[in-house]
Amino acid sequence: MTKVTRVNMIEFNSEEELREQQEWYHENGASLFPNCILQLGVQTGPTSIMSISVTLAKTALIRP
């Protein structure tokens, strides 16, 4: 089955903002993107994250 992978680089204004957003996404990410089969965030620097999400191709463009 075909899958769609999205990779995003996110730069925050401060380490504090990064932490706040990580906590928020940890609590809310699954409900925002229920079709994701993988959601991954890798902190690449003090204020940056690389996010990776994988969805099935047939559900990639569907948002609740």
C-alpha cells in the first residue's frame, strides 16, 4: 500500500517556545491527525525540530 511521508523543519523563537509546543503537540497531535500511522519529532538544535509524519496515500489529504 502506498504511503505519503511529510518532513518539516520547524524553527522556534526560543527554547521555551519549543518546549511549550512539544508539550502541546504531545497532548493534541494524535487527535489533530488521526490518519497518521507515524508521527515523529527530532530535536535538531536548541530551537529547532524536524517532524516526520506518514499517512496512507488514500487518507493523506483528508482532514477531520
